[in-house]
Amino acid sequence: MKKFNLLLLFAMVTIILAGCQKKREDGVAQMHWDRDMCERCKMAVSERKFAVQMIDPKTHKVYKFDDIGCAILWFDEEHIPWKDQAKIWITDAKTGKWIDAKTALYTDDSITPMAYGFAAYTKETLPPKHHTIHFDEVVKKVIEIEKLNRQKGGH
């Protein structure tokens, strides 16, 4: 009887802990706004229009960022070998819903937490008459911005 009670207790604890994970099927984890820290700059992730999550395709570990610029630079600074396979989610700047960062449309004139300026949208939420760029171009521009900031002694 004691073994059965211990097994039952173990099973219940396992179920409770598994339930605490709170990830959606797509791997996006629940954000704890103003408490989760950006993996790169260690600032609290509080701006709901520019948050980013990356998921390691092998371990499914989630990394959170306050700006797409931090996410892009973190890949190179930390020499992440799975960067091309990573699933990257960003919040839609209009709706706050998680969208695929690699297929999102970006504008480059927003005031963002780390001043990289990129806001993500879907075709449906994109503000009218905005010039847009795609993820690959955002990556190039973030790296260029960071080089300029370092030359000026910033970031």
C-alpha cells in the first residue's frame, strides 16, 4: 500500500510540474511581463509590441528577448550553432500576438526597447503605406547598426 501511495504521489507531482511549463504547441512559452529577462542585455521584457522568443530545435529550450536586435546579435555573440534551425517568434506590433519572425513583415521606424527600430507585422496588420523589409534584411541592418554603435562607443 505504501508503494502505491508513493507512486500516486510521484505521478501527481509529475503531472503538476509538467502543467507548469505552459508552452503552446508551437513552442511559444508564456511571458512573464516585467519579470522575464532578455537573454542578451538582461533588461526586463516589458514591451509587448517587440518581444521575441527563440526555441532551440533540439532541446526545445526557450530564450526570451526584449528586441529583435538583441535576439539577432545574441546568435553571433554566443556562437549558437543552431541559429539557422531556430524557431523565432516575435509579437505583432499591432495585435501583440506571436507570429513567425522569419516570415513577418518589418518596418524600420519604430521606437523599440533597444533602439534597433524594427517592428513586425503580418500582411493583415501592417500599417498602410509603410515601406517593409524581410527578416534577412533586418538581420543585416541590425549587424550594421551594432557596428556603428560600437564605433561611436554606444551599446
